[in-house]
Amino acid sequence: MQVRGKIAFAFMAFLLFVSGCDKKPERMDDYLVEFATLLKEGSSIRFQLDNGQLLIPESNDKIKGEDRQRVILNYTPLEDNRIKVNQVSPIYTGAIEKGYPERYSNDPVKVQSVWVGGGYLNLIIEVEYFERPHTLTLLRDRETTGIDLYLSHSRGSNLPGYPQVMYASFLLNTLRSGYPKESMEPVPFRLFINTHTGMRVFQLELI
């Protein structure tokens, strides 16, 4: 498990060689893969990285999704914040909801990564998937003096299946309720996730 403030995988270019051919090797484009937020206004599309940087796609063709949808963005940097979009994969985007503990489901997950970035709680987890969608919900315990959040995971009536990676982002803006609007003080909170080895507690901050 890794706790980190950003996910960014950089894949170095590599050369393709054809045996018995004297053709010059070709260099493939470098590309990055990051969590981002899709911003749509009319026909305008932008991607906002979790560091606040805005990226402008050179073409909007085949880019689908709703405004404020969280995505995994595979792109090649160009010039002046313009990018070539290689792939956009929407991921589950939610917010903190009411209903703990009555709505809480504790089907275990395997945690690959948990971090706060871009105002979101971001998760990469592994579940046993068979054929029906699983349910993920982020619930807040209102009975504690601090801020305690619980990841609720239900596999419903699914039978045990095969490992499946799930990605999710939950907007955390409501955690600043009660803070002055101009306050930029970090908001500490605890996140509880039930795993196959028991309940894990993560100490995190909304910055």
C-alpha cells in the first residue's frame, strides 16, 4: 500500500528493432498517466490536474464525460499546456454522504493506494468481481468529535470472482464546513477501510 499526494506514471520511450532490417529505429512519444478532473463549458473541454494545472487538448474528438467527472488521463505533453490525449477513462466520482452506520457495508477490499489531491479523496482498491457492479460510498460518522470517514463497500449478491482494480474519487469540500471561507488551514481526518486483514485507519489531511 502506498499513501501519496499524486499519481503520475511516466513511461520512458523505447526503441523497436526489426530483426534483419536496417530501418532506423523509431522513438515512441513519452506519455503521462494522471488522475484529473474533466471541465466542460459548452464545447470547451479542459483537464485540471490535482496541482491546479489546466491542460488543453489539441482535439476534443472522442472525449466524453460530464463536467467535474474524475478521470484517468493518458496524455502526451505538447507546448503551452496543450496536450495530445491518448486515452480518457472515467472513474467513479462521488462525495461524502450521510447515513453512517445504517448504510455502512463492510465487505473487505485490498488497498493499493490512498491519497488526497485536488480536493478529492482518491482510491485505488482491489475487489473480487464476478458479474454485478459493486457499490462504493463514503460516509461520515457524525457522532465523533473529530472527522471520521468510512469507506462503505458492498459486493451485493456477487459470488466470489476474480481480482478487479477499482478507482474512485470523493469530493471533500464539505469537510471545510464551519471553517472561515478564507481559511486554508489543513483539515485533518481519519479514513476507515475494512480490508481482508482487518480495519485499517489512515490519517489524512485536506489541504
